[in-house]
Amino acid sequence: MNKTKQLFTHISSQGELNITLKEVDVPKPKPHEIVVQMHAAPINPSDMWPMFGPADLSKATLSDDKTTLTAPVHPGMLPRIKSRLDQTLPIGNEGAGVVVAAGDSEKAQALLGKTVAVLTGACYTQYCCVPIQACIVHHDDTTPLAAASSFVNPLTALGMVETMRMEGHKALVHTAAASSLGIMLNKICLKEGVQLVNIVRKQEQVDLLTKLGAKYIVNSTSETFKKDLYKAIDATGATLAFDAIGGGELASDILSAMEAVGSKDATGFNTYGSLDNKQVYIYGGLDFSPTTLNRAFGMTWSVGGWLLMRFLGKLDASKVAELHQRVADEINTTFAIESSVELTFEEALTPQTVVKYFAKSTGGKYILNPNMG
């Protein structure tokens, strides 16, 4: 356990991406740290940009020794990632495994043998050394595979509902709603009686959420999308949306529907639109094109960014601990991974597999198991 195999990313100023499997030292844990043998680290959409940046993965190749994936980056994109050029960076936001070594503090020693989820930004490794504060401790019957996605999706879904309450809204709109995160959000909202408008883009995604019990589902590719969206927002009174798409006109369409609902009973000359604040938070970038706002939604509105770690930073430690405990308690129900494909290091670097998980399609999740194979 003195050494660990770990994935790193590097983009050169000459425009070449390399994802490389290296052998590095495992740090000796400090008193407040533990060493986790990693068995499951999801490849989330939020991992894609740190891993690959703007590389052209259709031209990716794998080295003969199966340890380095190489792909070109268009020179015109390099200024966009200037701050990371020529740096070798660890990757893998989150994962789970078993504690195999610990520092000499009582709290660290108590975790020996426990299954824990970790959030480090360096989880694509056989062994990682992390402070105990970066862990969610799971129940003894929870497997690392079940615990793999304990942070990004569960805490984001919980954070959306908490944001709604903190900011005085009463219902939510969510795009890319048939994603793993979207399914978790639906389960939370159904359990807590929160009205949720789900925006999807395929009929099979409508069917998936219908089976789950979702009440308000609109298909953005339908000819009646805008009418359907208005009806759903009218029924729920939603004035807060979380948008995973980012680019295009979807955020604008949501705000316009909210305004139409808010102004439907207005009388007289209505210069500034409805009084209720209409808020869209962009938290993802499935579409990297510009966000287009066709301003037909009055003057009481806002579009901004929402980031999980900055949201958690606004909460006190006891609230964060409460959210962590809920994830541990409900990891096999509310926050269960619907299905998964486990990958070895070599498989995760294979160009044909990379194209599959980079597609960010609805369905199963790809999980790197650093100690498999």
C-alpha cells in the first residue's frame, strides 16, 4: 500500500490532451486522515471537463501499453483553458471504498474497516488519503458500489430543495430531469410533497418518470412544449428552476412561462411584469452554446450559476452533517444508482468506452473500479 495507481490529466500548451495512469506514493495519514482502498468512483458529467477539457475525443488514441489516452485540442480553444495548461492534475470528484489505514486520532481510528464515500477531486486511484471531514460514513451493510455516488448527485438534489425553501419559493422546475440526479430529485420531492416540473427531451424519458410517480413532465421536443410548460408551471406555481443544459433558449422559455403565469390575472397597464421573483439557476453545461434570453418576462427575474460546494459552504456544520446522514440512511432507496457498468483503468481509457460515457446519456452510470482487474 506504499504505492497506488492513479489517473492524471494534462493538456499541453501545444494542444494535446493526455490522460495517464501513473504509479505514485500513498501519503502516510496524518492524525485526522484515513487511507481508503477505492472500489467505486463514478464518471459523472461534472468530471468530464476536468478530465478532457475541450479535446476532440473522436480522434482519441490509446498507447500500446494501455496507460495513456491522447487526443488533440483545437488551438482556438486553448485560451479558454489557459489556467490549466501544462499542469498534471488528478481527476475523479467522488467515490467510495473501505478504510484500510488511519491516523492516530480516535475519530480516524474508529473508521478502520468502514465503508466510506469521499469527495476529493482525486478519486480515480487505488488508494486515496483524505481527511475524515471529507467522508460520509456508511452503514455496515452498504457496499462501496452502492455508496459510489454519495456526494455530487444526492447533495445536489437535496441542495435544490433546500435552496427553494431558503429563498422562499414553493415549487421547482428541473431540466434534464430523467438523469440519475433527476430521478433522485423526484424521489425527494414525492416524499416531501414538493411540486416538481420535469423537463425532458424524449418520450421514453417521459415514460420513465411517469412510472416513478412524477406528475408534471413536459417534453422539450414536443410541438406543444411551451403550452405544456405553461400549464405545468400554472399548476405548481413554480418560480425557481435548475437548468442542467445551460446553452440555448431553455432558460428563457422557463422564465417566459413563469411570467405568463404570474401575469395572467394582471389588470391595467403592466409595465414591469409580475411581482414574484423568477429565478433560473444554471448548474450544468450539457449545451456549451451561449445562453439566449428573449426578454419577455418582466423585470423581476434572475439567471445565475449554482454550484454545490458553494451552496454547502453557506450552511452550518450541523446542517451539512444532517444532509450527509440522510444520504447514508437512504443510499439504497432515495439515492440508489439505478444501474451501473464497472470499468477497469484500461477500460476507462479505451476510446470506444470514453465516447460512451462522455455522451452523458440517460440511463446507467459508468463506475471506475480502480482495484478491479
